[in-house]
Amino acid sequence: MGRRVVDCVGLIKSYGWYDPETNSIEYASGDMPDVGTDGMWEAAAVRGNIDTMPDDPGILVYSTEGHIGVYVGNGYAVEAISHAGGVVKTMVADRPWTGWLQCPYIRYDP
């Protein structure tokens, strides 16, 4: 492809695996295992249907089609839409999201 790419769950894992001390991403490091989209959904203790989603930037949006993104607020999410399309900002209402969740491997402070 001639450039670095990431899939949707890889976008989430790259955040969880990032080490700010070394400025590098270490595979399956920290508290985030190497799980897929559905694994994150199943492990989430806090989740719900998309119509109950709180306006909390940093929660994840989920699709039963095996897709995941990060809610950034004001009705928008960031998602790795495809290898060719890259990481993009999209309107939540315009995408096929079916649920939301707090990533079980990220600490959410109140």
C-alpha cells in the first residue's frame, strides 16, 4: 500500500499499546490484550444500544457488522473506514452503529 494503515480495532489497540515513555507501540502491552471488535464488545461491562449512547467523548461505537470506532463528541466518531479510505471523522447518525461501550481496557475517569 505504500503507507502505514490500520483496521478499526487496530486503531483502538494502537492507543492502548502506546508507550509514551518510549514513543512506541508495543504489541499486546499494558492492560489491553490482542482482542477483536466482538471481543471488546463482549468484555465491556458498560455498554448499550446506540439510541442510549451518552455524549461522552472517548467511548466506543460498535456495529454488529464487526466494526468499531471512537466517539469524539458532538455527534461525530473517528474510525478506520478501510485501508484505502484511512482514518476518518464521520457523523454517528450516518453510519451503521448499533451500540456503544466503554472499552474494558481503558480507564474512564468520572
